[in-house]
Amino acid sequence: MPKMKTHKGAAKRFKVTGSGKLTRRHSFARHILTSKGSARKRRLAQGVVMDPADQPKVKVMLPYS
């Protein structure tokens, strides 16, 4: 069998934690930041654990992680 290929776009966007969960970054944190509050920008800068309903789709794209 040939090796499975990692989806490189998904590999750049998602990381797997030690327990096997997936983390992602927030959206709305790239531009037009002057109208957003400091606390909101701090929260957007942090990563967050992905919703469990979406994790199986991404795990298929990341076979070796």
C-alpha cells in the first residue's frame, strides 16, 4: 500500500494535543483590530480546543499525528 498523504493545509492550521484532541486558532484576529477591545484581542490570540463534532473530519486529514 502507498503511504497516506497529510493534508498540508490542515497540518498548518491544527495541532494535536497529548491526549489526542485538536487545537485551532480563532478567526477575526487579523485586521481591523482598532475597533476590538484589548480583552477580546487577548482571547482571540489564544488557541482553543476544537469542537468534538469537527475533530473526526480533521483527523482524517492528519493521519500520522
